[in-house]
Amino acid sequence: MTQVRPFRSVTPPDQIDDLRERLAHTRLAPALSGPEWTCGTPPGYLAELLTYWREDFDWFAAERRLNELPQFLAEVGDCTLHFVHARGVGSRPFPLLFTHGWPGSFWEVHKIIGPLTDPEAYGGDPADAFDVIAPSLPGYGFSPHPGRPGLSPKAVGDLFDRLMVEVLGYPRYGAQGGDWGAVVTTCLGRYHERTVAGIHLNMAAARPVLNEESAPLSPAEQEFVDSQASWRAEEGGYAHIQGTRPATLAAGLSDSPAGLAAWIVEKFRAWSDCGGDVESTFSKDDLLTTITLYWLTNTIGTSIRLYYEAHQDRANSPIQPCYVGTPTGFASFPRELSVPPKQWVERAYNLVRFTEFDRGGHFAALERPDALVHEIREFFRPLRQG
């Protein structure tokens, strides 16, 4: 059986010294006239964030908070997987695989892990306890990329199923995710029905099969399809370059902390329900914890490689139309990248729970942790047995 090793992040001080030296020599692009953020991260806000990063942000305090989570490493195939494994409190905790996305990290689980593992301590029913397993995607943070092609979302799902079943000994489990986590979780539901009891998503990944036998699209569905085309034209440039030329982009982002910060913070602002003020939802410390994790592990290049691999493995990806028969729950937040109507989700998934919220965005576990915890508990409650 694969050996599981405890893990703690330990950063040599000279890495922080190097980071601050680079930040001190940042050359910002000239500011251009026009509304801020319409062209991306504005130099004025970026300068403010970089000054805080260099002079005030305490990575070692952030690292201590990361290390409060029980973390481990395990070899699965040719990959070293980093993961949080928090045991539930109760007689029969149900195993739950939580998969993060880009530009996030395993740290996204930190607000929901307590209520999920020990619901009674948060006013809930102890019968709803979960064992929570939150891996870092391969090539993200503390999960190094193996350096070979082929790590598509389906391949990642296969690795995570092996982690759950072969390494951790869970013959049956649930899975939850948003962003790439939703794609990987969809692949788990599509290809691992024997071991996956149910999947819960906060972003739609699968596209339904539409043919001459399909019911016509409802007005709401047609509006959704049209909105997706507009979104790709206006906001989808990042995905196109990450899916086609990730190495070229990584050359700059891996060398410049300013460039890395600009690339990531724009997404936290654009994709969250922050009303245009990113720091109304995420503090500078929140943002810089994620950005610094990418910087110190030098994984921005390997993280965006997942976009490329997804495009290369279209046949096995939810990018291609499919139907997922595993029981599915869906939490719909209004500031998500896409907000499909219930009818659209039902075409692609065996949908048994669909809940709409009046606020919240792409980073559900960080933005609306209480709502997400409630939905996870409610969805998986009837699936725990069997």
C-alpha cells in the first residue's frame, strides 16, 4: 500500500528576501486613460498591492495558518499528490473529496473544513460529519507536476479516485468542486460511478448532448447559450492563451511577481461577487496568501498547463457533450462565470438537487462558505448509505 507522509510547508527565509528584492525593482506599465479594470489590472492598484506585499505581508504567519490544516503527501502512479485529510468527528463520517480550481489552491477549503468535519461544534447534526480530503491539483502548489504530457482533467480524476480508494481506503465517497474542480468532479461522476456516490458542483462543467431528438431550448436556455458566447469574446482571452501557449505565458509570470499578482488578482475581482471592489470580499492578506503560494512553489506554469491538456484530450473531457449519470447536486451563484438555468443542467447531469442563491460568485467556498456547507450536507445526506 502506498505510504502516506505528513507534510508541513517550510519556507527558507532567503526565498522571501529574493521575492522582496524583485518587488523592489518592479517596473510598472504606464497607466492609460479610461475606466479602471476594463483593460485588466490597473497599474495604480497593482502598485498598492505590491507595496503591501513587499513591506507588510507576513508570509510566515500565512504559512502557519496553512500548516494548521492536516496535510500529507502520497505517491500515486508517477505523481506526488499533496492533500489535506481531516477526519470527521462522529461514528460514521462520510468521505468527501473537495477539488479546487484555478487560480485557487487547496487553501480554498479552510473556511468549510471545520463545519464539514465537526458539524455539532457549529450547531449542526453530528450525523452529517465528513472526512474531508482536499488535494492540490497536480502542478499546483505542493503537488509537483510529473513533467510529462497527458495530465488532462480525466487523468487527474483517475489519480484522485486512486488516492481515495487505493491509498486512503475509501471504497465509496462523494466529490465536490468548482472551476477545474467542477471539471475533475464531473469526470469522476462520468467515469467512476462504481466508487463515487454523488457529485456536487458550484459550476457547470458538462455540456449536454443536443440532437434532433432533444427538446427545444427554452428561452432561458437560449439566453444562457448566447451569454456564454459573449462571455468568451469579452473575458475568455486568458483561457485561450493558457490552453494554447501556456509555456510562453509562464516565462513572464514565473519571473515577475508583479506580473503574477496582476494576472491572478484580476480573476479574483472579475469572478467574485465583490461589486468591483476585490478587497470587499478578499483582503490583501487573502489574495497574497494564494499569490505567494504560486510564487514560492513556482507552479503558475504547471497550473495553467491543465488548460492545454484539457484541449488536447477533448474526447474524454466534459468540453465535449455528454451525460453524467451519477446523482448530482448544483449550487447556482449569480456571479459565477456561467449561470445556467436548471433545465440546462438537467440535460447534462442526473440532477437531484438545484439551489439558486441571491449572492455569491466563483469562489464559493471562500465567498459563501455557510451556504456551500449547507448544500453539501443536504445533498449528500441521502447518499451516505448504500
